[in-house]
Amino acid sequence: MQVYKYVGFDTTGRRITGELSATSSSHAEEILESRSVILLSIEGGGGQETVVSRPRLRLNLPKSSHRPVKTMDAAIILRNLAVMTENGVTLVDALDGVIDSIRNDEIKEKLSRVRADIVGGKSLSSALRSETGLFPSLVCDMARVAEDGGQLATALGGAATYLERVANLRRKIMNALLYPSIMAFIAFLTVAILVILILPNFNDIFIQMSVELPTSTKVLMATGTFMHDNFFLFLGLFAAGWFGIKRYIHTEVGSQVYSRTLLKIPVIGELVKKLSISRALQSISALISSNVSLIHALDHGARVAGNYVVSSGLLAAKDGVEQGSSLSEALLKSPVFPKVLTQMVVAGERTGKLSQMLHPVALAMEEEADSQLRALTSIIEPIIVVAMGVAVGFVTLAIVVPIFSIADNF
């Protein structure tokens, strides 16, 4: 066993040094990697030759995927690039460290092409922009401005923070909607099984016994029998309708109709509006803080808002700013933006700290939306349970009442 001195930094970016005992430098690197230490250099004891290692990271990304890089995966890559470049590692070596640690072949190939472009003389922003699906355009824009100002590590860290918040917000929404969605699916499946599979079995019995069926039972029997006999037709119509609606929503007209309709729904509309504005403001704030022009930041905010009405309001504000209006004046013309936002924008314009004003507003709106979402799901869950009970009870009564009539005839 030999003693090795090492220099590196932890996952928070704090520079650390120390010693450890290992059989070889490779063994020492493996030990440090298991401790989540990002290694800069390691020196063998007893005056042995210094071994300089590329930074080693452990990114737990999936092995293979042909889809765009997930938001949190992109944030992890950017965060580690920011930490390494901030601590003196060259960009090429930092990319080498990330590439070596990734198991996803597609992401590894994309990053390898980015590295090759940089070695060939391209800037990071140009190299990233040529690899579609790797990082959102916000990262490329922030990197482009940071390269001119020599603040690349700061820009990469800011982009990572933005993507982390986007991923966390998405996870919160998914977690909040998961249980109600499962309950709704179970309720629908239970009623469908009762109506399509169970009820038709009683139809022949009731006919043979010449039982006078209640109107509700007749309707359910006819519906269940028809759906049972034409099950695959209904399945095909449902699938066609589902994909047709999704395709329509992705058209310009469909997006307008869907967005406006969504915002008119009580409670849900306000929730969607806050989430859309918060998402847009966070991207605008991140870009402005990296010295990207306000026009470009508004354009990007409109693209990531996720709601046509909010996007249209931001694009209208962008046009107003291009024509010489202040951002606050341009936002006041759109009823979709709350007054507190325009007031904060006015304060930011007066003090010259627009990005610092937009960021807390975005976070406050996100927290409000998160609280409303939790409250909404806590209300929806018992409603789904009650609705399922009523539906199952109604179907059960449609079966039980005629059976009682048969029993009375004996």
C-alpha cells in the first residue's frame, strides 16, 4: 500500500485536498470516485511521479435513448461543467470528464461532437447550437454572451440552476397529479368492466324471466351490449379521437383554442396561467442576468411559456419594446399579466435591476401555483372516490333491482 496525495473538489464545488492509502494510482482514483470526489490531480508517495487525471464524474444517466436529453440530465451535465471550469479545469478536459462518465451512448456521441468542434476552433455556443436536442437554446444564448465577457462558468451554473428549477417544477406537477390520475383510471376501468362485461351477462336471464326492467337498467343494458359487441370499433374510435385531438392541439388554431379554453376553467385556469408566466419569467431572468438582450429574452420566454395566450402576450410586449416602449408599459397592455408583475418590472427598470426583480416574482408565482395544485389535488381525490362509488352503486342497483323483482314473483 502506498500513500497518495490528491487535489479535487466535491459536488458542491469546494476545493479539497487530502491523502489516502491505495495499491496504485488507479485504485486511488476509484476510491475517490466512490466518495464523489471530482479529481484534479493525484501524486504518489515517496517522490513518485505525479499522475494528473482528467476529472472523473458519476452521472447516473440511462444507458441508451433516442429521445431529447431530459431536463434534469442536462442540468447535471451543465452543473458539473460549471464546477470544473470554475475550479480551473479547461473546457475540453471538463468535457472529457463528463463524456467518460456517461453511459448513454447518444448523449456521449453528441458531447463528443461538441468537444471535436471546440478543438477544431468553434466556440462552445456554436458547438452546442449545432447539436439539436442536447441543450435548450437558452443554454446556447447564455454561453454565447458569457464567452464574450469571460464568465462561462457563471453562465453554465445559471443555466443549470434554471433547468433544475424547471425539472423540479415538472416533477412536483407529475407527483401531484399521479394519485388522482390513477384513481380516475381505476374508476373508469371499474365502471367499464361492469357495463361492458358484467351487465350483458344478466340480459338473457332477465329476458327469460320476463322481468320488467327499470329505464336505467334498460339504458345500461343496451349500452353495455352495444359496446360489448362493438368493442374494437369503440377502441379504434377512442384511439383515433385521442390522437386527432393531440394533433389538433399542436396546430396553431388548435393551440389557440386549447390555451384560451384552459385559462377559462375555474381554478385550473389561474393555476395554468401562473405556471406559464413563472416558467417564462425564470428563463427571461436567467438570460437578462447573463447580459442577453431583453428582446431576445422575451422571445425565448414566449417559446417556453407553454400557453398560447401567455406567449402571445410576451411577443406583443417584445414588439412594444422594439418600438421604443418600456417593458412595464408593454406588459400593461396585456390583461394576462398580473399587476404585481408590472409593478416589479417598473421598480426593476428604475433601479436597473430588472433580472433581480423578475426572479423573485417568478419564484413567488411558482410557490403560489404549487400550493394551489396541492389544495386542488386534495379536493379532487375525495371527489373521484365519491364519483366512483356513485357510479358503481348505480350500476349495481341496475342489476340488483330486477333481481329483487324476480325474487318477489316467487
